[in-house]
Amino acid sequence: GSGAMGRVYRADHLALDAQVAVKILNPEIANDPLTARRFHTEARAASRLRHPNAIAILDFGQTETGSLYLVMELLRGRTLARLCEEDKRLEVRRAVDLLGQALGALDEAHAAGIIHRDFKPENIFVETLRTGRELVKVLDFGIAKLRGEAEAGATSRGTVCGTPEYMSPEQVRGEELDPRSDVYAAGIVLYELVAARRPF
């Protein structure tokens, strides 16, 4: 698959004899040395997250040709965005369960000093377990910041990154962010799940 940050491939981890997902970030992120250094900082922090609802990062680095990559657990299912397209409006109890799981991952990240910056249905993955229970995994912790910095010439001050429909006012203004910005985005997501449209 592909998105704003790069391309994702299914790969075989030879030592583990398991399938994994490899995300190759877009070249403009890797081309700036400062942004590349920040990638390592953000990826290291995200790889330390230990929560059942946060995607597990198994490895990260830079290839000999300069490409930045993340190796993650391979998820099977669909994004919350796809689920909403197919199911339209979600039953309130289901919406609260799914978002509650995602908030658990956000809480763990915030406790570790990580702000997501791009919390939206496309970055929330839903797997259906063998028991029939739905398990949420939140993707791309801290990585949105890198794209914003690459597009703004790697200056963090005044840099705006994220998806406008889910961004808090302070994020739109390019101000310093704290966890409340992610909570704001979560409110937009919950509204969208139960109303089948965004509030504005």
C-alpha cells in the first residue's frame, strides 16, 4: 500500500520465519539530514511503546542508498476509514469500544512523551480476532511531524503537519503541541464514527 508518508510492503523476516510490514518513507524525508536524524529519534521512541493497541515496531534504520524504513508487525484487517466507508454509521457501543482501545494507545504514548499529531481513521487499524472480537492498532506515532518538517525545510517552529480535518486550532496555527491536540482529534473521530460525517 501507499500513503502520504511512503509505501508499505509485506516481507519475510528470515530469522523469525514470520511475515512483517516494511514501510519505506518518501525520499523528501530522507533527503534532509536533520529530518533523517529526527526520524531516528521518533522511531526509537515509538519502538519503545509497549501497548496492545499500538503497532509494534520491530526495527528501523536507513539503507545504504539513504532510504529510511520501519519494520513493523504485519496487521490483517482494515483501517477504521475503510470500515466507516463500508459500514457507514457505527453503532455507539462499537464506536466507543474501538475508540476506547485507540485512546489506550494514545495514553501510553503521551505518558512516554510522544504526541501522535495525525490521529485519524486512516491511522487506526481494526483486526478481527479468531474470537470475533475487534482489536485496534494505532499506526504512525510521531511520524507525521517528519513529513511536515521535510515540507517546511526541516524547521520545527511554525511547522504545520497533520490532516486538516482532524487538527486542533493550535496545530493549525503551528504552535507547540501537547497531548490535548490528540484528544481533540479523537473527539472528531468519535463524532465521525457515530454521525457518519465530520462536525465541520
